[in-house]
Amino acid sequence: MTYAAANLNDDGTGSKSTLASTVYHQLRADLLRGALETESKLRVEWVVSKYGAGASPVREALNRLASEGLLGRHDQRGFFIMPVSAAELEELTRTRCWLEERALRESIAHRTAEWEEQLVLALHRLGRTSRLIPPDMSLNPDWERLHRTFHRVLISACRSQWLVGFCDQLSDHAYRYRRMASNGEGVQRDDFAEHRLIAENALDGNADAAVEALLNHYRLTAAMCMERFKQVEASEPASAGAERTPR
């Protein structure tokens, strides 16, 4: 079962909701992959033009995204894209480590043969897929999908849909930072070796070692992103703070 935040509010009750859901999913995907400039003001008219929907379903989609923390609101002035920051990344990583440690320990404690098979399969598929696509070495969307599946399977036996759902939402927000970290130079890593270590310890029932491997995995990603923040700060002048609108 999937507990993605994108599915929580879909009720399929009519064309307006269908259009709002379509805009919501498209805009949400663009926000998560960093296709829109952070801190930009997001005008309803611009979203209507870009995503081809009316103002009413667009407003519904924008309100949903604001409730998830991907957009912010200015009183009487509309929406803006939430910025990424070192402070938010630190809080996000800390919270994700807290929740996923509990989810992973519970998952290992209540593991089943089916869960073990799913984890082995998820790891196998992840290992057979390249993370980057030549020649420009862009991120492979198939790898991203399999990566998400691996982490979902890992905690899927924890017996709490609420906990899995919260972890899934944090994973979405962390994805924005992973995209940022992937664009910078810095620490080299062996992604598959990290995932294999997590899985092997989980399959062995070694909760302490599995948790340590998982948290180190997340903390390394955060460290790489922090390095990227430093690179950006060193290469770009301070922003004048003016409001920007996506074009």
C-alpha cells in the first residue's frame, strides 16, 4: 500500500476536482524537482496559463500545496514558493531520522517472509538501474522511482499507516534537497553500497546496525547539500530580496 501525500485528498467527485488534482500533481512535481525558482511569487494567472486550468481548480491546488508546506501565503498577496535553507534542511533531517528510526525498528521487529522478499527485490532493481543518464548525467527518473520504492518497502512492516505517511511526506521534502545536492561537487559516495548495507542489516534482523546505516545515509545526503549551500553562497551575490514571478 502507498501512502504518498499526493493521494490523501483525491476524491474524484467531478470535473473541478479532477482538474484541481491534475494541476496539483503537475505543479507539485515541478516544485519537488526544483523546476521553479524558490521564493518566487506564484500568481494564479501564471499557473492558469502554464497548466491549462481555470482559476478555481488552480486555487484549490495551490491551497493543497500550501497545506503541505511546499507553498507559503502572503496575506492578501497570494502564494509563494517555499525556499530551501540550511536551517530547514537541518530540522528536516533530524525529524526524518527520528521517525524513520522508529519505523525501521518496528518494521524489523515485525518482519515477514513477504517483506523480506519485497526488500530483496527492491534492492535488486535499484542496483540494476543507473542513477544518472549520459551524456549530460542528468538524474534518472526510473532510479528515483526505485529509490523511493526501496525506502518505502524498508519501513512498510512497521504496522502504522500514519507513521509511513509522515515518513513519505518528509521524503518528498527531502527530495528537493537531494536534487540540490546532486548538482554540486563535493563528497563522493557509493549509493548502492549504502542501500545494500541498510538492507543486509535489516534482513539479518540487526536493528541497531540497520538504523545506523540508514541515519548515516540521510546525514551524508544532508552534508552534501550543506556543502552545496556553501558553494552557492560563495559564487552568488546576496539577493536584493525583490519578489520574483516565475516566467
